[in-house]
Amino acid sequence: MFRVLIVTTERKRLEEFATGLAGQPDVELSWAGSGNAAIAMVKSFPPMAVVIDEELLDMTGLELVKRILPINAMISTVILSELEAEAFHAAAEGLGIAARMPPQPTAEEATRLIHRLKKLAFTPPTP
């Protein structure tokens, strides 16, 4: 099972994206409405990926990535951001963010993201 956590205060804006994620085989979707709620979820039942809005009520998306890293650096993070590629790279450099997506991604983008993240996911070698 590939668990994905979406962190946003605007769930309705991400409905199409969420539908695209949930429609993928072996994907389990959960939601958090704040950075602190996401941190609690990451600690108790770590997802394989966290999709994070650029701005949350209690912190920025990049701040949340910085707080997730020491908990579990193997969790792939995705930021929903309006920043251009160069500005985003400068702001997020060194955080190991798997992808930057537009603030209102589509179901098609969700499908592409899951395929990409599944390729990146750690698979232990078989003996």
C-alpha cells in the first residue's frame, strides 16, 4: 500500500487531484488540515509521500518539510507552489523535495506523480 498524506486548509481545491490519487491501485489517501496535525500523523503512521500546500495556518509548506526530515527522511515530499522553478529551487535547496506542483493540480498530474513516486520508493533487495 502506498500511503499519501495531503496537507491543506483548502481541501475542496484539491478534490480533483485527490480523486486522481485515490483512483490509483494500492494508494491510500489521508488528509491533515495543519502542519502540526501532519507531523502527528507522520510520527504515528508514516506515509510514503506527503503533498503539502505552500501555506498552512501554522507554518509554511517548506517549514513542514524541514520538520518531517528529522522524523523520517525517507518520506517523499511534494510542495504545491506558484513559485517559478528557479525561485523554488533556491528556496527549497537541500530539502530533498521530490516535486513541485501547481497549487491546483489535476487528476492527470496525480497519476503522473504516483508513477514517479513509486519509481523512487525504496524497495528492499530480495535475497
